[in-house]
Amino acid sequence: MGLFRSSTGLGAAPIEGVDVILADLDGVVYKGKDSVVHAVDSLNAYAHDGIRVGYITNNAARTDESVAEQLRGFGLETNASDVVTSPQAAVEMLRGLVDPGALVLVVGGDGLTDELAKAGFRITRSAEDSPDAVVQGFAPDVSWTHLAEASYALARDIPWVATNQDWTIPRERGIAPGNGTLVSAVHTAVAKLPLVAGKPETPLFEAAQVRFGATNPIMVGDRLDTDIKGARAAGFRSALVLTGVDGPKQLIAASPLERPDFILADLRGLREPYPNVTVTHPAAEVIDARVGDERCVLEGIELKIRSKGKNQLDLLRAACAAIWNSDKLIYALQIPESLYQQWDAQS
């Protein structure tokens, strides 16, 4: 009987009322040397429609200009001023921790050293120079030697700022260790935790809001634990695109602090009317969620698909709605494997 119920209809597009799109880079715009499908055309179209597009990234390896140059290489109409990086947020944090012109031990690449130099800080790579602070960010050539120098320096009671704590980073060949993995190595050695500038902490989001004068931004990302969690903490609307790290399994298991306002296949979805989501509780221990023509019902600990599943994206949205409106622990639930398998085949 559930197969023949009418559609929930369409609501406003996610982009409606937005004055700035804040787009993550890795997994949203590109993966390594390859652009993400539909990303470039979509972002250029939004910019041509008069919506400011900014790029907000935890990647600390490169300068804002080098990031903008790469984006231009993909065909995006981008300047350095459109790019907000975690090193920029880290430097702002550092201003409140040490004196102007302080000596900073750097673990990372040009993205960090460029911003520190522009802010008037002195740079060292050796703990023997008795630095006033340590700033750590990702770079592909960071080695054990660099991590060891940070550990030696942090034996003294000095500030430690990390640009971000992303555990992984998407590359063209797959998923690789990110800055969070490297930060964890230092943490293990020194038994201290850094202050963090990048996502999901709010300094990077606040810097972007100030940079673009945003009053109603939307954050578009591919990671729940950084992009979406950070956007929610900053009070921004958010959309997860299924083009990067996190997919259906992560979405279904998302904690309340990591749940996006919108689930999109790719960046084209920002301008498409978003299907209405309806959730009812027809009986105790039963949650009925419908999106478009798709329907999922959570009965006790079992999630059941009660529609034909022709629209796999709406089916995923319905599954998330059912689970997110329950008080059940995801690890105790029985989830149909087809929710994941069908999406993988479609993708």
C-alpha cells in the first residue's frame, strides 16, 4: 500500500536566500589533480548569477594564491581573495598568544610560512632556536624529523596551534592520512593538545564570514566531522555533497552535531528544489519518513524500505530522516545493505 502514496512534493532550493556559498576544496571541487564532476560548471554558474563563491579549506600546504591558481586551472573564475585557509585562521589565533615578531617553529609548507611571514612572525624549523610557539599544518613532505622537532620544542610550555585535525585527505589515488594523523603523533609524544584553527572549530568559519561580509552563508562540504560539524557550530546552513569522503554509511550514522541541512549528489543540487521531508510516528517504536516518492520506516531496531527505490538519493534522505528522528543508537539498528550497495552502483 505504501508504494502508491503521493509524493511529498518539492520545497525551496538550498541556494534560495543565500548570499555566499562557502565551498570546501578537497572532495568538493577537486580530488588531487582532478576536478569533481559538475563542480566547475556549477560554481561558475552561481557566481554569474550574482552569488559570491568563497573557498574555505583546512589544507595548509599551499598559499591562497597557489590555491586560486589551481582553481583557475580547472576553469573557475577565482582570485586569492576568494580563498580562506586554515593557516590564515591559525595566524590570527597566534596573534593573541605571542608577541608581534615572535619566533615560530613551523611544521608544514608554504601555506603556513607565507601567512606567518606576512604577519611579521619569524620562522624556524629547529627546536634548538627556542621558539616562542609551534604551528603545525599539513604538507606532503612533512617527515618524522619535523614532528620530532615540534615535540622537542613543546617540552617547554609554549603555545601549539594546529591548522586542522582532518584525519584523512582525499587524493586522486584514494584516501590518505591528513594533518590530524600527524598532530596525533606529536600529541602522543608530548601529552598535550593543540589549539585548532580549522574546521570543525569556528575560527576559520568566522574568518570567512568577515572576509565575505556574509549574512546568510551556506557551507558545502564532503565531510561530516569537519565541514558540517563546523558549519553547525558557526550557525551556518550546510549541505553535504556525496562526491568526497563521506557517503551513505556515514550520513546514516551521523551524530546530531554532524547532520547537514541538505544531502546532495553534487554541486548542481544547490539550485534544484529540495524535496520535502515528512516524518510521522504512527505507532510506538515506529517512525515513518518520506521524501519524494521514497519511504523508509524504522520499526524498533529495523529500518525497512517501503517504496520502490527508484530515486536512490531520496531513499537515502528518507533513511536518514527516520534514523535521525529516533533515539536509537546506530550500532543497534539493522540497516538494509541495499541502501549502500545501490548508491555505490549508481555513483
